[in-house]
Amino acid sequence: MLKVQEIREIIKLIDQSNIDEFSYESDGAKVKMKKHQGQVVTTPVQQGQPVQAEQPEPQSAPAAPAREQQVKETPEPKEEQQGSLDYDKEITSPMVGTYYASPSPDQEAYVKQGDQVKEESVVCIVEAMKLFNEIEAEVSGEIVEILVEDGELVEYGQPLFRVKSK
């Protein structure tokens, strides 16, 4: 069965390689990864099934900066998206899991709309396989929009927050 850390390592290896698409199937469970505009996009085809795999051999290629995997550049906001929100970055989910806005149900959310964040600021938690992963902003600026609800399932690469950087 693949662990979260092993999946992360596979994503990094695929991202650093010349491979555009990766598929793995074992015991009826499938994992499929595709690069989309220089980023690795992971699509779980069948969830809840244990998947066993050996890590692929790394291929020599220039490494992409890790920050590009989580923070997407957005050149101009689209006018049709809730008026004229002014943002230039999106904080995206680095994994498939459940989004939590606060460290526990009885505590306040890490961030609210209008809050200022720094690169190392924790903005939320994504739970994957009973592991609670603190997600850092990795960009400095103001949270202009929160795109997901507490307890919502999120996908790898799904935008969570829109940020107007400093």
C-alpha cells in the first residue's frame, strides 16, 4: 500500500522527469498522473483501494521549483468571477483530501477573507489518509477569496484561496 510520503515522492519524480503521463494498476485500484502545463496532475481513478507500487527510477532533468506546484500564477482575474476580485495568485491543494479551515472544530479559522498572510503562514489543513497536513501560503499577500467550505473534499491542484500578493 502506498503511503502519502511515497505518493509525494512519485509526484516529484514524475515532475522532474520527461514523462508526461504515468499510470499504475494493482488489485483493481488505479492511479494515473499527467503533467499539465509543466505541473503534475494526479487523478485517483478508484479511491479506497490499497495500491502497491515500486518507485520509478528517477530520470535526469532539471528540477522544477516546488513552489510552482502549489501556487499558480494568474495573470488577470476574469471579470465574470464574482465581479472584479483583484488577485494574482492562487493557493492550491497539494494533495487529495478533506479541507479544514481551523485546527479543531472549536477554534477559529486559520485565515479569513481580508487577512494578511506570509509565505510560512498556515492557511488550512488537508487531511489525507488520517494524516493532518498543515498547508502554508507560500506567498505573501491578502486573502481576497476562500474557494472551499470547511469539511469539503478537495483534489490535487484545486484552488483553495485567491491572494493579492504584495
